[in-house]
Amino acid sequence: MQITHMAINKIISMFVIALMAGVIEELLFRGLLFNSLFYHNKNRFLIAGLISSILFGCMHLINLTHQPLQSTVGQVIFAFTTGIILIYLRLLSNNIVWCMVLHFFIDFKPVILTSNTGSHNISLVKVFLAVLPLMILAIICLWLFNRHYVQTNK
């Protein structure tokens, strides 16, 4: 269903849900959690980014209450990968606002109003293989950023 064919109240609901998710989840995971984790380790950005992304993905397990296991697991895999990308964006921009904006646009779609926002009938292997290159690239970028930070702050 395209947004242009939706009732205005549905568009407003979609906008509010996506905005709240973008702001609240980013403040929690890329703000509070990431900041509290990255001060306690030499591999600060890498470890903090991975932990906050894992927890961000696991937070989506709550969707098991209203959608099938397959959809939820696919969503957890996607959320973990997105979390790593958002951590890298936060580090590059040194600003959480860009993470909020990207998160908003990821969530701002009609499916957010349904009870099943996961991967629907796509096999988990296909979901994993689709996001694997992004996951690997984001982890490498995070590792390189961390390596540069450690070398310049010796």
C-alpha cells in the first residue's frame, strides 16, 4: 500500500510511531547505552557498538507477542545490522541526530501499522544472507574507526 493512498490519520499514526521509535531508541541505544559502555575498554567503539547493537536487536524480540517467530528473528538480525550502521554513523558525524533521522526513515512505512513488521514469508537464510555483507562491512568500519582512535590516543 502506498502512502499516497492512505487516510491522513494512518499517515499521522505512521509518522508519530516512526518519530517516537527513531528518537527514543536512538537516545537509549546510541546515546545512553553506547556512551556508558565505551568508556570502560581499550576497544571502546568496537565493543560498545557491538554490545549496544546486540541489545538493540534483542529488544525486537518483544515482537514475538504479536508476530511469528520467523518474522521476529529476521527483524532481530536486521535490527542488529542496522544498529551497527547507526553506531558508525554516530561516530562519523559525532551527532546522534543523524541516527534519529535515518532510523525514522527506516521505520516510516505502512508496515509499521500492521501486527507483523518482520520478514514475513522470507526464509531466515535469505534474510541473513541479504544483510551479511552490510553486517560485515559495518563491523569492519567500526573496527577501523576504533583502531584509528586507539592509535591516535596512545
